[in-house]
Amino acid sequence: MSTVIFQQVILRGCGIDVHKDVVVATISGEGLTTETRSYKTLECPRMKVWIVNARHIKYVPGHKTDKKDSAWICKLLLAGLLKPSYIPEREQRELRDLTRYRNKLIQHVASEKNRIVRILEDCNVKLSSVMSSLDGVVATKLIDMLIDKGQVTMDDIVCVYHKKLEASPELLYQACEGFIEAHHVYMLQAIGKDMEQTEIIIADLTARIKEVLAPCENVIELLRKIPGLNRKTVEDLIAEIGVDMEVFPTEKYLASWAGLCPGNNESADKKK
């Protein structure tokens, strides 16, 4: 087998092949004896680490082993043939943890609201058919009444009704005429408790995110001037891409890193 020889442009380097439970590292360079070792864990905050595209380090055909992979990575690194991927700073990664977890919980609340609708449909309560949203004050009060008493009266409808609703009081009353059993009450109460607790966590996360982003308040206000961007959207945007755009040479690099541009894997007029 022929040996691939590259001109060395980097003084010293270490190629690391990362797996779930082990990493294989190869060091080489000026004044070093090329050596490969395996480690259970590898962490050093003082070490400058590059994360590179796996397609850029694809090994030459032959018998594939972890040691060969790490040695190949090291060789490409010393030859200056690897480009590091952008790794956000620790503060941004921590902020991203907060915003992503908040979004996960918001999705959970939305899912639970849909579950409430399905349970009400099972009870033959058709509020979703006469109201555009069950998140409003009137819908919430009616659902609470159904959970507490198992039914609502016309007087109850009149007490919570307001003129902005498209449905008439009579139509709302008909929509609430269902058959709510003890099982349905239990399920609705359990879901309500879950949503209430989740909303508390979401509020805590929102407060924490605001605290972390306090130094970027001027950036937030500038971005909020863009039509369609509320504060939460701006917070999510900053958490994902940061505020320093100099790390991206062009807008195409930013779109690619953020996962917003489609892949273009084509060979011999065949799209893969």
C-alpha cells in the first residue's frame, strides 16, 4: 500500500477519534514521538480543541481501526488540511441549554392542551367546535367548571360570557352538554396540575434567561424592532447563533452552521 505524505504546516497536534466510552488519541509533530493511546475520558480546559467535519477526514480505503483513524486525523491536522467547526463559548452553550429546555416545556404544555381537547371530545363536550381557542379566559373558566361540577348551567355561561365571543351563550351551553365521568375529571385534574407546575418552571427559566442576557439588552431591543420578532424569539435567536457575527465569514456560513440550508450531496448528476 502506498504511503500518503503531506507537507507539515502545523508544529504539533493531536488527532482524537471520539466514541461513546473511549477516545483514541494520536500525537505527532516537531520534537514528539508519534504515539497513539486510548483513554476512558479526555478533558482539559486549557487545550484548544477543534471539531471537524467527518467528511473531511474520511480515511483512505483499507482496514479501518480506531488507531488508524486517530493517526489519520493527526496527519491531516499537521498538514493543515482540516478546518475547525465553530464551537460557541461556554456562556452561549449554557444559555442555549436554558432556551432549548424552555421550548421543550412549552411544547409539552401545548401537547397537554391538545390532550384536554381530546378528553373533552370523549365526553361529547364540543367547546373546540364553537371557540377558536381553548386558551382564553372564558374557555378556561368553563373547563374548570366542568371539572369541578361535571356540568355548567346557563347562569354559569352568562357569568363568564363577553360580547367579543363569536358563539352565542346558547351555543356555548349546547357545546358544554356532555357526559363527564369520574375518570374524565381525574384525568383533567391531573393534566391541569402538570400544566400548572410546568408553567412555573417555564416562568423560572424565562427569568433566568433574562438575567443571563442582561448584558445584551441593547441587542435584544434592536432585534425586537424587526417585525415578527418578540422577546422570546430574540432570546432563542441569540442563544443559537450568538451576537458576534465575525465568527461567520459570510451569511452562508451562518445559515449552514445553524442548519438552515439544505445539503447538496451530488455526484455524477445523481443526488444522494
